[in-house]
Amino acid sequence: MTMISQDFFDNVSSALTSRTMFGEASNFSAEHHKTLAFLLPLSEDYPNIERWFTDKVVLGEFLGTRHIVRFERDGRLAALGIAKDEDGEKKICTVRVHPEYFGRGLGVRVFDHLLNWLQVDRPLLTVSEKKLLLFQRLFDHYGFVQTSVTPDLYRKGVSELGFNEQQPHFQA
């Protein structure tokens, strides 16, 4: 697994700050810059995550339909999660823990916080088949049940595994 340095996060955050599309977005805060800088290098399985974050998450947080939880260690972002509660859909959209902090309980803290915000025990969520092993222990802990397999959803040749679905289709 590749370790990502704090300098890399700082450089991405600096580059984002200089982009006019973010500078003009009235709802895009310094925390949003840090969050997106954290997400980008850890999200190779999800193309266009930058657009999703700016178009869906930032606006949704402003409207109260999305929620971001961030955990810092030693003054830097170590883990985060994003959830949505919109049009009857309660979903954990993303959970990321910096590889340096794997196995230290941050994933559980993120999930607990998001479950509390969503007010459900088994929200909708999907995970890349390539990342399932990283999450399997957490999913077992919470009793999440795999309910679907969608080939090529985000990347050609990679399936996205759905959990806890009670509806036929949902969007990220």
C-alpha cells in the first residue's frame, strides 16, 4: 500500500485553493478544501470524485441533506466520512482512513458518527470489490448484508458491491 505524505496533501490543497471554480463557490470553505485534498489521492476507484464532491456534497451539506465527519490526529486529517439523507435515501457515501491510521479504530468512529446522523442501523452503501477486504470486518461488526453486485459502475472491469439495499436503485 502506498503511503501518502502530508506534503502531498498540502500541495493538493494549495492547488485547489488556486482554482477559480472553488474560489467562486460561496459554500466552499477551507474545511472543504482540506476534505477534497484528503479524498483525491485515496479515491482511484471513483472517477470524477472532485465534481461529485463540489456538486453534490458541498451543496448537500449547505442544504442539510449531506453530512461530513472529520477526525484529525496531530493537526492533520486522519479519517472522514460522508453521508446523505435525501429523498428517503439514507446512505453512507464514502469513508476514508489515511493508511497511516489503519487499525486504530477511526473507521468505527466514522461509521458510528454517520449512523447516528442518519438515524439508521443499516444504511445503503456500496464499496468497490477491490476495497471490500478493507471494510469487511466493519461490515460484519455492524451486520451489513451484501444485496447486489453492479459490474462496471465506476470503473470498467470492477464491480461495485451494494449493501443493505431495500430499493431497486440508488445514486451516489
